[in-house]
Amino acid sequence: MKTTSCVVVVGYNGNRVHDIQKLRDLCKTLYNARLILVVERIAPDDDQVADHVCSASMAPEDVTDSLELVVGCLAVDRWKLIGVLPFSDRGVLLGAALASHYGLPGITPNEARAGLDKQIFRKLEATSSTAPEDYRPVFSTRVESLAELRQRVVELGGRAFIKPACEGASRGCRVIHHPSECDEAWQALKSYRSGGIVLEELVRDAREYSWDYVAGSTWITEKTTTEGAFRAEIQQVVPAPLQGDAQARLAAAGRHMSGLVSLDNGAYHNEIFLRPEQLTSAVETNMRPGGMHIWDLARIAFVDFDPWERWVRWAVEGQCERQDPVARGYCGIRLLRAPGGGLLRDLPDIDAVARMLGIELVAAVYERRIGDSVSALVKDNTSFIGHIVLFNKDYEQLTSDLLRLAEAVEVRMEVACLAPPARAMG
């Protein structure tokens, strides 16, 4: 019985299942290899986008058992593993263990922990003997109780930013504007407490960017987040429109952040603040491809550049060549919000709205369907109901068109408000 080459993809975040199909096609085209998807819970579409799917826990305490399980599955079916792609925050640890076990390109499990646990990264940051001249660490601490949370928020002047230590996609992230909000924030994070809760100083008057890296190539992405109690990313533009000084400072911060964790990883999505006086600070490091289709935006914005192919070649061959992609324009994505809470009754044709406005559409997707329950309150990246993608050689025109089209689509959505339950007469 002959062996069959395969690449293992470990986990995926949120609604990124269609990215698995891209990776599957590349594995087949480049190496005639099958794609095996390892997830914690198998979802309905998983077997449509992967050649084989298996389930394994990605909790840090279960990595040894999960490694044994996956190794056993590969051996029984005579798969020859040629590459490992950790594709979710939780999958980074198991992915590192698999790569180390088979001697494939990747990082060590010890290095991977800093990509999963934000507090480990903060400790590495605090103890580093070197850093860029304009780089400033953010105060960060783990909180174990409501009483400790209240005390720390008071110490930080009554304002702070709180988030789970081991989550992505903006899940659980929120601003505390006053100590009186601590009770509600602590209760809202109940389901995340087992993985740890991190409290940080609230960075104000800063722009947000990400330093995106794949197999030796880097670029800066501009990000826009929602306002209010919760912070969720609503827009990304590749590449970020930056002057030389700001570009250099952000690139130096991104490289510093990756160097704190590992020099051997194939993908990074390091989120960075550009603060007043041109200072930089780390938001967090993510040791996997950026979300919100950032790599797809890069494929459109840059000349002859495919981040997905570069990542697969890194995983299989360890191929890593320094190449700064050349921009041919700007590509942006904006997420769509529901205009109110209730059940979706009607969704406009985005192509038709774009034509009416004279805007050339690259892509548009609705994640929700008629009849689905929606909310106008955006708590994290899963709260949006769809997205639009545009390209333009002019940055100002691109951002104007993104906002115009999003608002025109959102105002044409129909949501049936759910009537409150009738009160009993007495």
C-alpha cells in the first residue's frame, strides 16, 4: 500500500472555511498533496473543503494527547506528512508540536505559546534588552478576580482595556471607561476566564495597523475599529498609506515583536498602535495569517504576489526569501452592520447598489441569510453580516467608496424588530 503526501492545516478562525479550499488547491497544484484539516469540532462544510478532516483538542493541556492522536491517524492511513500550516490562534500550539515531531519547517511548542497567550508575549516584551528607539511597551497584567480588576482599573486612572488572554477575532475585547463598568465587564468575560483575562492600559489617540508577514515578505495594513464599549475591526486597507518615517517605525515594531517570539515562523499578523509623537506599541502578536481577507487584499494590491502560495511553499520546503511586494494600488475591505436588531427580512443586491453609485466592486458577500437573527450592537468580528471589497489606485477615493457603498447597502437592509414578550395582566 503506497503512501500519499499530505499537508495538515491546524484549525481556522471564524468563517475562514473558504480559505481552506485555496490551500487545498495549492497543495494539489504545487505538490500533488492532499489537505488534511484538524479542528476541535467538525463543522458541516469542513469535508467539502478538505480531503480529510479529523477532530482533536487544541487546549494547551491536551497538546501531547492530540499530537499522539493525529500521528496515529496519519500512520494508520499511510499519509506522508510534508507540511504543517497552523491556521488559528489555538492551532498554533498543536501545529508547532506536529512540525517539531516530523522535523518540518515551523516553530517549537515553547515559542508557540507566546502566540497563543498574550500575557506570555507581554512578559517577553518587558524583559527584552533591546527594542526600537520609538517603541513603548503597553502596561499589561493578568487579573484573577473582580476585586483585582476593580483595583487595577482604579490604578490605571479609571480607564482600561480588557480582553481574553487566548482568543482572536476581537472576541471579548472591550473598553472600560469607568470603574463602575468592572462588574458588567467581568461577568461578560465569564466564558473566557479559564484561559486567563488580561487588563491593559487604554491607549488613546492612536492609529492602528498590522505588520503582516509571510515567508520573508512584509507589508503594513491599515485597520479601522469600531467605537463604543466594544472594539471590533470594521475595515482594512492594503497597503497602508504611510510616509517613510511612519512606515519605518511600524516595520521596526513588527520585526521586534516577531523577534521576541520566534525567527522561524512562516506567518505573522502583528497588530501595532502608532501613537502621538510617532511612538509605536504592540497590540498583540498573532502567529498565523491575518483575518478579514488581508492576504486576499494583498494578492490584489501587489504585483505578482500570492501570500497563500508563499505560505504553502514555506511549510513544505522552508522557502523564505526577502521580497518587499510592489503595490499597484490600494485594496480595502469593509464589514457590513445590521441597521437594527431582530430578524433579517430583506438584503439588497450589492452589485446593483454599487452600479448605481458608479463604484466598481471586487467582491461582496453576505454571511447571514434572510430569517437570521441579527443585532446592531457589534461585539466582535462575528457580529457583522457581510463584507465588500474594492480596489482603487487612489487611497482617498478607495476609502470614500468603501464608506459610501457600505452605508448605501446598510440603509437598504430590512430588519423586523422582535416584539417584546407580552406582560401578564394582573
